[in-house]
Amino acid sequence: MTELHLWLRHESRTTERRTPIVPADARRLVESGVTVTVEDSPQRVFPAEEYEAVGCRIAGPGSWVTASPDAVIVGLKELPDEPIDLIHRHIFFGHAYKGQPGAETLLRRFLAGGGTLLDLEYLVDDTGRRLAAFGYWAGYLGAALALLHHRGRLTAPLRPTSKEELDEQLRAAAGEARALVIGALGRSGRGARVALGVAGVDPTCWDLAETRELDRPALLAHELMVNTVLTTRPVPPFLTDKDLDDPSRRLRTVCDVTVDVGSPLNLLPFYDTASDWDHPVRRLREEPVLDLIAIDNLPSLLPLEASCDFSAALTPLLPDFEVGGPWGRCRERFDEAVRELRAGERK
């Protein structure tokens, strides 16, 4: 078996501060015989020097394109537009299997180069539970931003911070608020509940039982809603434009942690553009007011905590990259998507 060579790439998105492998875990990989190359990155929460100190090789930003074809390229968010032909095996969140914007283009790049996408969203155990996820911190930040905005205390542009500083802001914004967390029993939902609790808010908690037959009047009676549900099968949406136009609506702030924008499976299909760090809040209705927060890299606002948790879950799985199990399931999902793409071409 070829020696495993992991290549940690620089993230091209300027607001991406996280890393899937932190230096302490990179040390464990190196000590186990894995070759780890780390691209220098001015925005990554850990500087390249910390990786070099634990035995990693250091390379320039974006140099993965010239890496040996045997190298496994590891990242988090989207790839740059070049090269068109992707020859490597890539580990990252590809968002390419549910008809999202750009999904077909990305898959065709892998087809053109003969490479493979191992999408971290599909790195799951035998029961389908994700093995490495940022969900807790996405929910935590989504609820925190929604609460701070609801209190008139959210300032833009957003900046990365620490949990201690964020919690201080939440405690300063404490008070009554009628809040709802949908998907409350999952990772993201748990994070959302904890963040609201820091601000002294005891939210209504809905999960599968409450969403099978959704009580829309009850939903609209809340002031603040955090959605943490990401579905892989068609289900009725939680909110529609018609609901937003209901004059009796008390709902004023919605945070969509999942940001499944553009997907036919989007549970909040009343918006088609995500918000961002510079403009975190979008006004959707004026009378009565309804504001939306939908940022697709929320955990990057707490890059240290989010990276350490994610790396602790991912790193033990990496030495078995060539073996079946979770990685085999990732490969099977990619192969299925490729077959669907080719079948569509023959129609």
C-alpha cells in the first residue's frame, strides 16, 4: 500500500479561518508514519510554523495543484476555479450531491481529471451518523447571532472571536425572548440551545416528533427561530413566502444554520441568497419586520474551538483512508453521483 500523503490546502475563501487538522493532531499523524504537507495560509487560525514544528512539510498556498497524484488533498470549503481537471482525491465539503448551484460543474471537473471527491458530509458510520462535523458550533453561533441581532446588539462586519468573548456578549444581552429551535436534539440544535441558555433564554425545542405535522401558527408565534435541520429527502418546508406574509406573524428573526440555499430540499425556500460576514442580516419583510441570518461558514467565527473539535473527530479516521468503512461509503456516494450525471447525459 502506498504511504499516505495528506496535503492540507490553504482555503481560498478569505473568511475561512478554520482547519480540519490542527497542529497537535498533525503531530500524531506524522508520528504514525503519515506524510503531512501543509500549505502556508495567512488566515488560518494556526500559523504554518506550528505545523512545521511537529514535523509537517510546508508548501506555498495553492501548490496542491502540482502535488503528486498520490497525495490526498484535505480542505473544508470550495475549491478555486482552477484547475479545471481535478486529478487528486479531495476531502472537503463539496455540496455536490443535492442539486446545489455549481454541483454539476464540480463533478464534471472530477470526471475530467479522474479525481475523486470524498465529501465530509457523507463521512458516516453504519447508522448514517456523521463522524466529523462542525454542527455544534454552527448551531451555537447561529443562535448567538440571532439573539444578539434580536436585541439590537449585533455589529457588522462580523469578526472571528473566542467563546469567552462571545459568551460575555450573550450574557450582556440576557432577557426574555420567545425563541424556537428546530432540530433541537441534533448537534447543531444542542449548540443553539446552549448559546441561548447563556443569554438566559429557555427556547421551545422541536425535533422530528414536532415537525411531522408542523403547527405553523405556533411557529409564527415565536419571535426568534433557529433552524438546524438539514434533510436528505423531500419533506414539506417549515416556512414559505405565504407564512412570511401572514399579518399575525410575531416571528421577527430567523437564522438558518443549514443554509441549504439552491437545493430542492431546502426547508426554508423563501430566500435564494445567503448572507455573509460583511452583511450578516437580510431584511426580508418590512411590515411586520422579518430579518434573516444565513451564513454558510458560521463556525469560522470561533475558529479555534471549531477546528480543535473537528480535528479531534477527523484525525483518527485518516490513517485508514485506504480502507473501506466510512471512506468507502464516501467513495460510493461519489460514484453514485457520477453514474447519475452520466445517465443524464444519455437521455
